[in-house]
Amino acid sequence: MFWGLPQHLLWQSPHLLKRRQYFMDKPTSTSAQVRLRLERYIRTFAGIVIGVFLLWRVYNVIVLQHNFGADTWVRFGLAGLILGGMYALIAIGYTLVYGIMFMINFAHGEVMMLGAFGGFFTFEALRFIHAPTLANPELNFLNAHPFVSVLLAFLVGISVSATTGYFLERIAYRPLRKAPRLILLITAIGASIFLQNLAMLLFGPQRKNVVNPDILDRGAGWILKVSGNDVLISYTGIFSLVLSTLLMIGLYNLVQRTKLGRAMRAVASDRNTASLMGVDVDSVISKTFMISGALAGAAGVMWDIHMGLVNHYTGFLPGIKAFTAAVMGGIGNIPGAMLGGMLLGVIEAIGPAALGIDFQLKDVIAFSILVLVLIVRPSGILGEKLSEEKL
Amino acid sequence: MRSSAVDKGLRTGVVFGIIIVTMFLIGFTVTGAELVGKILGTPSSSPSLLFFSIFMILVGAWAGASASARPLVEVDTWKRALTTGVWAGAMSGLFSAVIGFLFGELISNKIDPRTYLPSVSPESIKMFLFNQTPLTGSLILFSMLTVSGLAAAALSFFVRNNDSVKSSKRKASESVWSVIRSQRVSNVVQNKYTRYGSLLAFAILLIILPRVWGGYWNYVLGTVGIYIILGLGINIITGWAGQLVIGYVAFFAVGAYTFALLTAPEPHHLMMNFWIALGLGVLAAGISGLLIGLPILNLRGDYLAIVTLGFAEIIRILLKSDLMTAYTAGPRGIRDIAGPTIFGKPFNSDVDFMYLIIIAVLVVTFLANRLQNSRTGKAWYAINLDETVARATGINTFASKLLALSLSAAVAGLAGVLFASRNQFTGPDDHALMVSINVLCLVIVGGIGNIPGIFLGAFVLKGLPEVLRETESYRLLIFGVLLIVMMRLRPEGFLPAKRPELEKPAVQNLPGKEG
């Protein structure tokens, strides 16, 4: 009903067209101005009230009740940063696709999940390959060459996810390039359901333990002394954090410095003009999906290595949360997505303790943040970067 | 250089080969054989080799037929059709033969693939290889797919290009249409008394049937009825006003839990009357819709989808958490929810409930129909088409959307109340996100914005899976595919909405824009 209907007829009506143009610009009538200003005041006021309440609550819990020492906060903050790195990588994918196609790629979390499965199966396969040395005849490839193994896992995970992203765009989204956005969104939901259930039927619903190489054991790491207590900085966590930071820097340079990045920005700001300037829009969109898929795949393998559990549902919540992060940072804005992801990870890790609520509710915090951001500052922290016509 | 026919055949063959391999890996080959057996009407439930062969032949035939479909550019010749068909069949056959051979070798070496691929049981592998050795079995599979592809290509070419078949098909459809369009039929259909008569017959049917067909069908059709109500509800905001709501289940949960807490003995012991609690449940759901809509509906459309999704998850997690256990009975759920009463007498057998649901469906349908043709409905339609234009024509878009959201939330609340009351139980798991995705699917598949379409969608998506129990575990997978395919081929659904053309086509050569 949104489509195939005499939409174009409405457009062609000259007086409506004129009035539409009039309304597209800033509201000039005083009542509309007053309403907008009022709305902004209400949003700011709500933001201040909520902010004061949260600060008061955090102050109460941290300073007055003093349940946790400084070491706990360091531990939480570190866990949040590590998780936030993964969220940021996924969020970049959302933001890239949203900027270019103006659609929420709902299946993005599932792309990440498939990448995680790619990494998991690589580790499993390498575990079965014998690579005996003189010292240890029972050694398998995974432990004999851990760095090669991890590299291979990342290669496999990234290529699985990038391929999925490519075919997703090719099969599901490309035929709908000119369709209304709702149709694209529903298609994306369909793709998400399909991929999730395919993974469940293929690999079974139970959670799988990812066996890391021994030197990347999840319990191993440096010990940091904070206020007399030990804080474990695990190798897997630091590895994930460093790698996600490197990938983000790489992506930022790719978008800002390379020809492909320039083409992507051009398509994002105005698809028609870009194609007139000789940009192959289809291939740019394909490549965007592959890049965002690759980042999600890297996040998936990090999830394997750091979290150690993977099943078909792995991608769902991180996917939604990463979208939250993208909205929080300002959708269409790549540094915004990075910042949003990191922030969301930290808030989610610290939040339950800081607000003095149950740890079961950490997912609630993420979603509440989404609602709060949309109430208080709908364009995100760093502001949206979307082309004029799309707004 | 390969000819384009071979190329086309190979490409289709690869696609179908991947489909067959995927079906094998998720165990659908066994289910497909069972389905064939059920459709052919054999009493034995165990799938036999015969059914499996029929299933594979059907798949191969589909591959051949779709590969040899009428080409866009080239001439449609026998040679081309047969080449494409045979190559498509052979390519898909190659894929399945290789995978069958590999897995056959695996199990003959006593390696169980189920550690990593739990759906691939040794039985399904044996069936895939026709109980033969890996080599013979895969050769049989290969030749079977090739031959069926070839045969289907020949058949489809014959049907397409044979004049007598074509003309008889045309004649048949013409005669059917001429009967339908004839004066006599339209006289009967448009006659006032016939219409009243059929309505009466329908009403009597609705009264009698729940008493006749037993508890199982009352349960199945009751579920269908609840989903019809949900579909009508989400249709208000998504179908008419054009604002996608993903977490629709949140409002369902609000209605169900409000009702349950008000009427159940635990945890609050309020034990309220059914009808009062029903009203309060609907009201609570409507208010929650209003509250969600207030900050969001002024923003871009996608945000409503995501925020409601988040809201649904928040509600589910909260209901499950220990924090709320004292108030909402936590993950255990609420038991002994009251059934409806009429003048103090209980009214809660399955037949009574079926009546209640039928009445609710009728009432909601009536209201929806009135709304659709009202001024508000037209305002929603305008917002759906173009929000800026709608605003320019003097519609308060924000208020209209808010109204739509709270109305559809209230309807979801009604469905939740009925659901909770019928099951006499409600728990957090009744309100998983899947419910809202099902509802969205049924509305889209049936025909978004169209009330009969929603009925059709609910019967197809909630009724059929109950009947075809075998496909239970594949339901969501099929949903996903269905959504993608529907959006691509028929985005307006099976029964598309008909809207009056509100404006005549504009005349060309309009006067130019003024300064």
C-alpha cells in the first residue's frame, strides 16, 4: 500500500508540489517555529532532568554506598572498552550502509554471527591437524603455530562475512534499490530471520565453546595492582581492543584517503550526482557491504576469541546494540559510530554496578540509552551526516 | 566460447545445487520426503525412498523448468530449452552427488558428522544415497536430477509453445471469467437478499462450527483469531499510517500482563472481574503506545521501528529479571488467570472462548473498517504516501500518528488479554520478539493495509504450520525466505489493498513554477 499507488500523482499536482517545497524548508510560519522551539526546550529539559537523576543515583551508589573498590571499576571499564571495540566495528557497518543506502541493515548482526562461526570452525579444523614437534609429539597446529592460526581464523571469518554481505546486497537489496524504505527494512528483517535460522539448523541450537590456542587462554594475562587488588588484563581482551582500534583507524583512512572512500562519500551524499560524475554506484554499494561485512566478521572472530561462546543467536543482541551505538554517535557518521560503540560498551559494563541494579538488566540499559538518546538528542552525539534529500 | 544457453543452465544449476546441498545439511530432504508422503496421503509417517525420489525429482524439475524459462532476448527453441534444462539438472546433480559422496564416505568411515552439523543424521545420508554405496548412490542422484531437469525443460517448452495447450488454457480461463462476469452471477451477488442470506449462513456457521469441530481446532483457530486481531492492530500503524513497528509484542505483553496481574490470585490477589480487567488491559496498552510515541513519532520513520524493538526487549528482560519478580512473578509467569464470566457464571470452555474470540475479531474488524474510511483513516493514508505533503494539506501528522500508534497498541492489548485469559497463564516467553515478527509477516504476506488480506495472512501463516507439523522447525527459515521473496515479487501482498484514486492524473504541460 506504500507502493504502486498513485504517489506520483500527488507529486505532480502543482500546488501541492509548491507547498511541499515550502514545507521542506525551515518552517517559516510562527506557530511552527514556536512548536519546534518548544519541542527543543522540552527535549533539553527532559535531558537535564534525566541527567541530574542519573548523576545523583551514580553519586549515591559509588560515593555514599561504596560497595566496590577502584579495582572493580577498572575491571568493568576495561571489559566495557573491549566489548565497545566490537560494538564499534559492527556499528561502523550500520553507519556505512545507512549513510549510503539509507536503510537499517537489520541482518548485520547475523553477518557478524556467521563470521564468528567461520572463526570457530577454523580453530576446530586446525585443532585436528597434527603438527608434532620433537619436544611435543601430540601438538596440534593450533598450538604449534598460534599466530598463523589466529590470522587464518580472522581471514576465514572476515571472508565469510564479507561474502555474506556481498550476496545479501546482491540477492536481497539490489533488486529493491528504488523501492520505498519500508520494503528494504522488511527485506532486511527477512534476511536476518533467514540467516539466524539457517545457522541454527546447520550448526544446532546449543552454544559452542571456542577453544583458543593455549597462549591466548582466556584466563591468562597481565596482572595490574589497583588499590591493593589484582586486576587481570587478559591477553584476549588486549588483543581484541588493539585489533579493533587498528581496524577502525584503517577504515577511517580508507574512507578519507582512498579513491574508493571518496566514491563512497560521494554516493552517500548524492547518489545521482555521483553516478553522473562517473562513480559506479552499484560497485560502490557492493564494496560498502563487503567492507562492513568484513568489519563485522572481524568483530565476530574477536567475539570467539574473547567471549568463547558462539551460537546462532550470538549476532542478534550485539547487532541491535551496535545499531544503538550508531544512533548514539549520530547515524551516517563514522567517528560517531566508533565513539558510540565504545561509549555503549563502557556504559553497559559499568552501568548496572554504578546504578546499583541487577546485572541481568545490562541489556535494558543499552536499550534505555537508545530511547534516551532519541528523546534528548535525536541526531546523536556527533551529529548525523546524511544528505539533504534523505532528510 | 560457451553458448548462452549452457551458461544460463549452469548458473541456474549452481543456484539449485546450493539449495539442494543446504536442504541436505539442514535435514530438509527427510522433511521434504515426509511432506510428499503426507500430501500423497499415505498413512505411514516414516519417509520412504519413493517419496524422497519424488521430492528430488520435483526439485530437479523445478531447476530445469526455471532454467529453460522463456528467454528475454534469444529465440525460444527446442535446442535451447533442452540444453539449459539438462545443464541445470546436471550441475545441481553434480553438487548433490559430490556432497552425498563425501558424507557417504564419512559415515562408512564411522565418522559422525553430527558433532558439527547436527541435522545430518546417518539415516538422512543413507536416504540421500538411496541406501546404496556412496558411489552408486551419488551416481543415481546425479542421473535422476539430470533427467528430471531435462524432462521438466521439455515439458515446460511444450506447454509454452504448443498451440492446442495454449488455446485450451485460454479457453478455460475465458469461460471461467465469462461465468464470473456474466449478468446472472453479478445479479445474484449484488442482490440484497442473497447478501443477507450469505451473512446469515456465515453467522450460523460461526455459531455452530466451534461446537462441532472439537478442542484441537478451537485451539488452532483461536490462535488464528488472536493473530487476526494482532494483524488488524499493527495494520493501523504500519499498514495505514506507514510507520514500521517491530516490537509490537511489547503492547501485547502490556495488555496480557496488566490483565493477568489484575485477575490472578498471585502475586497480588486482586482477582478483578474479567470485563473490568479487560478494559484496563486495553487501556494500559494504549497508554503505553502513547508514551512510546510521544518522543519518537516526530522523528524519522526508522527510529520508531528500532525504539519499539528496544522497548519490547526491555519489557521481556524486565519481566524475566529478579528485580520485578515480586511484582510480575518473574520467569515463572502468572498462573490461574481468570476466564470470562457472564452475570457471575463462568464462560470459559474452549467453545465459549472461540465465541469470545470470534466476537472480538468481528468487533475489531468493524472498527478497523470504519476507521479506514473515516477522515482519520484518510489522514493516515496521506501520511503514508508523503508526510510532507500531508502536513502541507493541513493534517496534524504528529497527532495522527500518535493516535494510530495508541489505537494499534490498544488492539494489541486486547489480543494480549484474550491470549492470557485463554491460556490461563502468561510468562515472559510468550512475549518473545518472534510474535511481533510473525504478526508483521502475516500482514505483509496477506496484503498490507487490506483487512481481508490480514485474515488470509493469519490463516496461511498461523493455520498452515499447525496443520503441517513436519515443517515446524523450518518455519522461521521459510518465513525469512518468504519475506524476501514477497518483497521482491509482490510487495503489496497476496490480496493487495485497493484505495480509491484520490486524484486524477495531472495534465502534462503544467504552468511553470512561479518565483
